Amino acid sequence: MALPTHLSLPSSTLFAPKFHPFSPSPSSFPFFSKPCSKSLNLRLRADVLSSTLTAMEVGENLPLNYGDWLPQPDPNQRRRAGILLHPTSFRGPYGIGDLGEQAFHFIEWLHLAGCSVWQVLPLVPPDGEGSPYAGQDANCGSTILISLEELVKDGLLTKKELPQPIDCDRVNYSIVAKLKDPLITKAAERLLSADGELKTQLEAFRRDPTISCWLEDAAYFAAIDDHLKAFSWYDWPEPLKNRHLAALERIYEEKKDFIDLFIAKQFLFQRQWQNIHSYAQAKGISIMGDMPIYVGYHSADVWANKKHFLLNRHGYPLLVSGVPPDAFSETGQLWGSPLYDWKAMEKDGFLWWIRRIRRAQNLYDEFRIDHFRGFAGFWAVPSEAKVAMVGRWKVGPQKSLFDAIYRAVGTINIVAEDLGVITEDVVQLRKYIGAPWNGCSPVW
């Protein structure tokens, strides 16, 4: 039956995507997004068009507005513009960028420039060279980023206590630490000894189960490390190395002040970062974080979770991370991080990874996973090897990890690192979880 020429399909403007400047970008990932009404409208419009054309015969008149039946852009596939800039790169007053005024100015600039993404590097405490990709902890924040001026606003420091500004082109972490650490410690001490709203917030932060599940281990690890000053936890006395309860209780008694200060500093970092995060969301800016797939050996992550890593019975790595020979190195790259015992992790329901993902959700709107390919297949090198080329490819956790994460966490927005040339199993895993590629791989 012919369609009357006066009958029009619903206006294309009804289905045209409208982007709210303060809303995070929608996502069409099957596991990692909530259903979006804009996508539903697009599908409904497509269904109307399809059913209309199917009901018509060849040669019949099309509706008068047929010329307006133009394809509508899918908001889930829209391109976005953003900037990768780690907070340390701001022109901070004390030799390093921080979570103060410059961060808010940068977000405002992104908003005015029409950008919608701010990508940062890992916010974890960096290694001795300043790299956050070999950081000391997978979940803690780098307290060197705490803004002294913001501590003044919170009444934890006075303006007179602020040091003289220094100007430099590159960050010297030892100089910055000597300048800022004593004042951050002083602010934390005042927070612990005071009463009021900030102290109440600190106690709530400390009791939060999504925080305490990693913060307590990190605080004990830092306290023991400060007490013994050994090269690695592998060299600690056996009772501490293997977390005997009596030994940990003695550490708490002896290092209680250090542990309390450690937690207070993490709270101050969290408070300042969440202020920035909230401001970015209000300006329609999505913060994209970065998560290294591996963690350092000398870390609370390995010390407190030995069964989840490929270690021998003494706690030393059996296999370590790296990549085979490629265009960057004839002998490959030997990273040296301990590898996960994926079978043991699966028996535990991948709980360690679920906690890590929840922490990332707490900090970012979305996040990139560095070396995503390691979830499909990873390069394993004997720990005694001097070069990475003697390693072998091994099967990763693949879909099982992300199935467990989805069941426990639900909606997340992740971005997979794009290495350019990659094996088919990595491509299929990315498609399975609906994660887009990110072609920007920060280099240190």
C-alpha cells in the first residue's frame, strides 16, 4: 500500500543528538556504559525508516520530506578534543606543578577552547626518576602534588609559613621534596590534632571500605620501609616480610604517628584532587586517567598480595615483565616488574583488580590502561635474565578478567592503549569489552 504523500516521518531534529556541555561523553560499550536515550532514538528512527521503505513498492512516491532523511551522527562515536598534561607540568610556585590555582585555570581554558577531555598520567607516587609508570603504590596519590596555597585556605598553614617561590624549567624532585614535605607534614599534624569538619571528613575517608582496603596496607608498608630503610621488602626480617600479626602490631605501636600522618596526607591529596575533579565535571571536562598494567616489586601491592604474583617460596619474582625485540630495541625491553599469577587471581575472583578499578573510578571519569595487550598475551622473562629477548609469550586472563570486573563493578569507561601493530587476540578483546583505542602512549 502506498504511503500518503502528506504523511511525514518524525522530524529529523527530534532524533538529532544534543550534547549538554556539562555531561560526560556517552558511550556505546556493551559492558561499560549505561543505555543512552540518544542511541535509542537513533535506533527507533532507523527502524521507522526501514519499516516504511519495506512496506512500499518500487516506483511509489516517497514522502515529501524524503530529502531530509539524512544520516544522523551517532553521539557514541563522536570525536572529542583534549589535552594530555600531567599536573607536575603546571608552572607551580615551588619547582613543580600542583593541585592548586593553575589546575583550575587549565580546566577553564579547556572549557573555553571547546575541549572536553583532560588526560593525566598516573597520579601515584613516582619512582626516584620521577616516572609514575614505576611508582611505589598502585592506589596512593602522590603527595608532592598537594598545593601549599590550598592548605592555607583550609587553615592548615599560614601565609607566613609558605617558602619563597622558585622558578625552574625542569622538576628536581629532591629539591621539591625538601621544600614541600615538611610543610605538608605540618599541615597533616594540625589536621590530626584539630576538631571540626575537616577532621570529620578525614575519619570518614579512613573508614571508607573502598579506601581502607588498600590504604591500611600502604600505610603499614610505608611505616616499615621508613623504619628499616632496606633496599626492598625482600630484605625485611621474616616476621615483617611475611606479615606476621604480632610483628605488624608492634609496628603500629612504634610507628602510630607515622601511620596516622601517612593517612592524613593521603586524605589531603584526595580532598584537593576531588575539588579539581568536581570543577572539571561542572565545566564539562572529562578527566582521563592512566593505569599502568604492572606494579613495582617494592610496593605494598606485592608485599600484601604475594599469592597474586609469580614469586618463589621466598617471595622473589620467578618471571618479570618486558616486551620482545622490536623497532625500539634489538634485545627487547626488560621492565622488571613482577608478573601476576592470573590463575590465583581468578580463584580469588580477581578481587585485587576489582579494588584497583574501583579506585580508578573514584579518581577519574575514564581511564586508559597502559599495555592493555598484556591482558590477551604477555611477555614473560626469567627474573635472572639480563635482556628481554629470552622471554616467551604467555596467555593472559582475556575475557574472564573483564567479565569478573563487570559483574562486580558494572559500568566503567576504559580506553585501551594503541601500540599500532598488534595481534588479533588483542583487537578481539578490545572489541569484546567495547573499549576504544587511544593512540597516545606517554613516553618516559
